[in-house]
Amino acid sequence: MWYQNGIIADMSLTFRTNEQIDQILEDLAAVEQRSKQEVLERLVLEAGEKLDRRARFEAAYEQVMNDLAPVLERLKDN
């Protein structure tokens, strides 16, 4: 995955948020015993992995539906 292969060098980012989000982030950091930076990195990587899994699932589903199309068409005619 592009976000895990080190293609993008370390970058600086300002993350502006409201009090509610900041409190949740602080709570997560405390529970996980990590910095807020580490929590944000983990959450972004998890979101990226979720997108990748979804894309793989959709591609597999499309392939199965294409493979089954003739069978489904024959069943429809019966």
C-alpha cells in the first residue's frame, strides 16, 4: 500500500479541531499510552486499510458477478 511503503517522507501537518474532538483524541492517547500524533497516525492507517479492503472486495464481487452472469441469465429464463 502506498501509505505504508515510505513513498511519502515525513511531513509536518497542523491539525485544527474543536474541543470535543481534541478531548476524544486525548482520551484515546491516554488509554493507548501513546501520543496524540501516534493515535492520529494509527487512525489514518486504519482508514486507508479499510478503503483498500473495500476496493478489493468490490473488485472480487464484480469478478464473481461477471463470471456468474451466464448462469444467472440461464436461471432467469427457466
